[in-house]
Amino acid sequence: MPSLREIQGRFARALSRNRGDSGDHGTRGEIGIPDEPGDADPLVLDDGLPASGRIGIYANNVRATFRTALQLTFPVTRRLGGDAWFAGAADTYRQAHPSRSGDLQHAGERFPAFLAARLAGTAHTVLADVAALEWACECAAVAPDGPPLDLGALATALARVPEDRHGELRFVLHPACRCVASAYPVVDVWEAQRVAGEPRAVDLEAGAQHALVCRRDDVEVHRIDAATHAFVQRLGAGGTLAEATADATALDDAFPLDVRLPWLATLGVLGPARLDA
């Protein structure tokens, strides 16, 4: 008689398999009649419905629930790719990255990178960037609150530090802050697909876009230039104000620090500032 741990392991492996799923998403496995037995089948009572069929019902529920979780997180990616494509991608992704938690909130964490690898070299790589933007929005929505550094607090923080040491300041970013970079006009694509009815056409040859995702009352997505993207990324990595400014001016020698820093404070992106001893 197998141990309880072994029984649970066999059942978990059975549920993780796409039994009967041939890729057309209307298969025998989806109605609880799998195509092949599994190592958990001998552990299940065969009473009118084969044991493999009973397990298939549960396996289908697991697959459908996982798909639904991804659909809720990546609605624009699904709309762009189509329902059948998205279902197939979700099933393949689940096989590669099964959820390790009963909470599916974080199930899509690796989905953008999965799509980037899956779609590399094709004409559809923009889907991975859209997914990255949607995941950034999801993270921003559920991120914990943090003490924002508004304009008044920013002025106070700067006033407390000698001007010749402003470059040594380090800013903690708000937990909801995320940046996304794309070779495509990813924000335009994302916005166009979120409207009801027929989406407007977006020229994918229009050039790269960078996005700043933050949260005030609601999640917000802002277009930013490459220099601002580099600036925020370096601050988020723990860099000093001088280091972040250097990264930005390497891309735009006219980077307006006196404009961007207050703007970020207005958005609630900046958190507490500190000066290392």
C-alpha cells in the first residue's frame, strides 16, 4: 500500500497532465474521458466511470481554472492572440511552470518571459511585450502601500541635504512602480485593445515605447522616453541620484532632471530618500 505522500504525489502529477488535450480544446479529456491511463488510476475506485475518467474530470477543472486565472490577468494578450491560441499557450505554460500555490494570483509571473521565448523569431513578439505590460499592471494593483514622497516631502528632503551632495541621495520607489520597455508601440497597442468594439489599428513599425506603471487611486500607465526609463530603473535598483542621472543623460544629454524628479513625486513613484554616511 503506497504512503499518503506517494498517493498525493501521484494524484498531483495526474492533475498536472493535459490528459486528452490534442490542442484543439474540444477533446475527450475535457469531458472527463482521457486517452490514456496514469499511475494514479489504480488508486481510484472504478464504479461505473473508469478511474481515468474520474481523474480526468478533476484534471480538466485544474486546467480550466488555470486558464481562467491567466485570462483575467492577460485579457489584451488573449484578445490579440485569439481564444484558441491563448488556451494552447496557457496549457503549455502550465506544464512548464505549474502553480506552486493554491493562490493563483501569481500564476502569470513567468508568462511574459515564456511568451518571449516561445515567439522569438516570429512576427508576433509584440504579444510578449503586451503580456509584460499587463503583468506590470497586475503587480501594481496588488502591491502593498508605501509612503509616497510628494512634492512637499521631496522639497523637504532636498533642503535637508547640502546641494553638493544631492547626487548621493538614494530613493526607495513605491512598491507598485514598474517599468516596461518594448521595441514596439506597446502602450498604443494595449490601449487600442482595451476599448469596447473594434479596436483602432496600430502601426507596429511606429517605434519603441517605454511605460511607467504606478498606482495612486488606481493603476496608471504612462508613456515615458528611454532616458526616463533608464533613470527610474537605476533608482529602483538602488542607484544614487547621480548614477540615475548619468544613465539618463547617456541617452539624452538634455535630460531635464528638474522636471522629471518632481513629476515622479507627483505620480507617487518616489518613496523615502536617504543619504549614505
